[in-house]
Amino acid sequence: MSLSTLNSQPSTTPHLVARDLRRSFDLGKRKIDVLRGISAEIQKGEAVFLCGASGAGKTTLLYTLAGLERPESGTVEFEGTRLYEGGEATQARIRNERIGFVFQGYFLLPELTALENAMMPSMIGRKIQRAAAEQALSDVGLAERFHHLPAELSGGEQQRVAIARALINDPSIIFADEPTGNLDSKTGEGIVELLLGLVRQRGKTLVVVTHDAHLATRGDRRLEIQDGLLVA
């Protein structure tokens, strides 16, 4: 289902391709099929919102597309590379260098400042990028908050630190799992506007899980998940 198009037009070359993704979980003696053969293509520079009822499989699909959760069957191809076919080191390198992820729960380290939290991915890559972290925090409106601990920041500010952290290695695609779920509506609107601005200004691809049907109208496309399948 196509919705309003953003200012920048997506490329015609698929950035991410999923084919026949299947995933299930055991719940006691029952087997719950969460993904039941999902296929999708996402173009470079496109903003896609994944919607659906609670338990529909939105987050499982997002994690699978982002290389964080291996499917039982099916493939995910990102920038021409199949995510789950290389070794763990290769997969970790791709996730760290080319993929950014924004979690609903922020996952900031409480003993580190906003600047140190934003630098974490570059520390993992052993190429500490202080200047890039400062720029990323400035870009999300936190130029005056570099040295504040998470406990000294509001929920919206903590989520902005998490977005800056996701940007530090200049990924080509950003995944966000309910990035406004812990925020009031006004703050949440600002976070979505910020993420969409990054798509427009930097040519990033954006995939967002949300339960908010209104927010989902802000992207290029809305994909609805029902009973483990994508529906139009």
C-alpha cells in the first residue's frame, strides 16, 4: 500500500530483499508461527513503516531484516550480500558498519555520558570517533548535553542519544523498533520527524516498526502484518 512520498525519491535498486521468511516459537506444547513466508523488497532511500496488532510479528520481522535474528528458512539480502550465510564475524561487521538500530528501550549504559554512549559502536570497531559522535549528537539537537548521564536526560533526549549512536558509523540503513513507544505523542512526533529528516537529507533507508497508524502515514510505504503475513 503506497502512501505519501517523501521529498527525495527512492532508488529503483532494491537495498534490502527478503524472500520467504519463516520463523516460529514454541509456547509450551504449541508451535506459534510468527513469520509464515514473508517476502519484501525495500528500495534505497525509502522510508517503510511496519504495522500490525500486538503479536503479529512486527519486531521479529524487523530483527530478521536487520541481521539480528536468524530465520528458520528464507533469505535476507542486504546490499547484495546474504546476511545469514557468512560467519559470525562477517555478520557482526556488516551490522556494525552498515546497519544502524534504534531500540524502543534506548539501551544506554547508565554510567556513560551521552557522548560516550554515542561513541560505543565506534569503540567496538576500535576506531573511536569522538568528532563524529559530537556531530551526531548536535544533529539530533543535543549539542549542550554531551556530558550528561542518561538519568539526567528526558525520555526523548535518551532516544535522541540512541539515534545518534545508530548514526555514528554512517550506516546506509536504519532500523527502529517502536522508537516512540515510551514517549508522549508530541515527543514521539519529533522523533519520527527527526528520523524522516535523516532519510531526506542523507539518503538513508529507514524501516520502522510502529503500532501508531497515524505515524505510519508519514513514510513512503506502510506494510501491514497479519497472522505472520504481509497484507496490502
